[in-house]
Amino acid sequence: MQIGIPRETKDGERRVALVPDGARMLVAAGHAVVVEAGAGAASGFADDGYRDAGATVADDAATIWRCPLIVKVKEVQRAEYVRLSPGTTVFGFAQLNRDRALLAAVLAARVRVIAFETVRDARGTLPLLAPMSRIAGRLAPLVGAQALMTNAGGNGTLITGVDAVPGARVVVVGAGNVGGEAARIAARLGCEVTVFSRGAARLAALAAADDRIVTMALAGDAARLHDAIARADLVICGVLEPGRLSPKLIPRHVVRAMRGGSAIVDVGIDQGGIAETSRMTSLSQPTYVEEGVVHYAVPNMPALVARTASLALAGAVLPYVRRLADAGIADAVEHDATIAAGVMTWDGSIAHTGLAADAGGRATAAPWRAGRAERVA
């Protein structure tokens, strides 16, 4: 199978979905890997490295998008819509729930989209999203520290504290990969950390691992959460409902109650974010101030550490690319429930129930089976 690796075009995106070692493995297995020139340069992987691995390096994006399997990091960008063609499979972070124009484009083009963020294994974990979530969680206190600085509109709180001045009060909403990593890093930096989550087991594990972290159940009564947020210097939002838009857990009036120059880092902004005041920003313009609070809402935070993130992502993605290429897309989806869980759209139909619900429609059950039936007949 021909596998295309495009150069990412999203603002500030420097990751690449396949590194030369992965290309070498795919070529050894009999597949053709076509990499757009410069695709890995920003994360330290030169074109010659891909050539040495047996891949073809193409100077134009059109060549890449003619491959039946496109493996990329971020969602299809507006300028790439014209590249979409029927029967192509795009394997990457999809973000179709929050972007109706993108959803309409892939449906009209009859493109098959398999989303990294909804590939789910038998244990219920998200193996392709997890490494990026952990990186984003570790970065969240660091970008939050910058947001609190006066040059970003913050009130000048040093999150580590100094001498007799205590560290920042940090509230983390969510105790998964993002929230757990954010809480641990913030605690190590000397912050006073409180974590809210519905996951009792995750809260218990956090508390057991670091007695500096205070954990609280995110129960039906939101008063404790809202009160803690109002008193916080920094709020880190790490709630995710895979394949669905994020719930709005932080109302505007709670943000308004925060001290001026405090900060919110809404890591899940690519699924809409959990604060009513959150709106998507970019790596070139990462913050804005609303209700007197600095908001950081960048959807591709791991691109700040592009080499580490590319190595982590490519390592997680490669086995799934191999399965798709070895078996063929439809057969791989049919026989691998983990990959099937990631299918968002297929030949003009919405296949994912969460996406269909957010779009106000119904999902088509296993639409790939129609094509397989035709081939068997």
C-alpha cells in the first residue's frame, strides 16, 4: 500500500506522524512510503533520513494526497480540503466534533477518517491519544506559569513561590492522563494542588502517589469546584469524553469570580473546552484575557516539544499503520475492534455514535462492511 506523510500546515505544528525508523519498517514489509519534503524537518528528521529508510520524498503535497492512506498529526486544514478524494483514508487527530465545516468537507468528499483520539483498545484506554495527553499535561503548569506573568496579562504570580511566599494555588479538573500529569508536575513545582474528578480510582492513585495533592470527587453539587476555582491562581482543564464535545463545567460567572490576572489552561479545547469563556487560540497567539482572566487554549500544545512528541506519537501509531496497510483498510477495521472504534466517517457516512450525536444525526453501523461484501461477491 502507498502511505502518504504530509507536511503539517496547522499554525505552529512541527510534529510528524512517522519517523524514518517507522518508514524503514513499513518499506521492509513491502509498502511504499511517500513523505512530503520537509515533513520531519521541524522535529529533527531530515529528508535524507527518510530516503535512507527507503521512502520516497515528494516535493508537492498533491503527490502525498493521492496515496490511499494518509497518516498525519493534526486535522485536515481548510487549504487541504481540495486535496480530499473519495476512498482516501485519513488517519490522524480528526477533531470533527467541533468543526462542522470540516465534517461537511470530509463527508462531501467521501473520505474515510480514522481518528487517533477515538482508537480504543479492549481495556478502554486510548493508546494513540494517551502519549500526547501526557505531554500536554506535563506542559500545562509550564504554560500556565507563563500565562501568570505580567507580560501575558497575568497578575505576576510565580507558581513556584519563593522564600516565605507560597507557590500558586492550582486547581486541576480531571485526573486522567492530562490531569494526573499536570497535578504531579505542579506539586513538584511547589504549588498547592487540588484535583477534581469523577474517577475515584484515579483520585486515589494520585493521592497515594503524592501526599501534596488534595483530591476531591466531582459530584453532582458543583459548589466546591466553583469555590476552589474562584480562589485559584491557575486552573488546568483536563476533562475528556472521547468522541464527544467536552461538557461545560466552568460557567462564566465562576471565571468572573477569579482574581484578576489568574489563568486558565484549557487543554481539551480541541473538543470545545470545559470553560464557557474558552475559545481556541494558536501557538503563535496562545492567550487572551476575558473576564479579567488569562486564557491559554492551544489545541496542539505537544508541538512545543515536537521532537519528543513526534517520537512518542510515531511509536504509538506505527503498529496501527502496519495493520491498516497489511490487511487493507476495510479488512483491518472489520477484524480489529481497536481500530474500528476510531472510525469517524466512511464514504460519506458518519460511523461514530458520539460524532453523530454532536452533529444531530444518526450513525451508520459498520459502513465498511458494504464494501467488503461487494468484494466477496
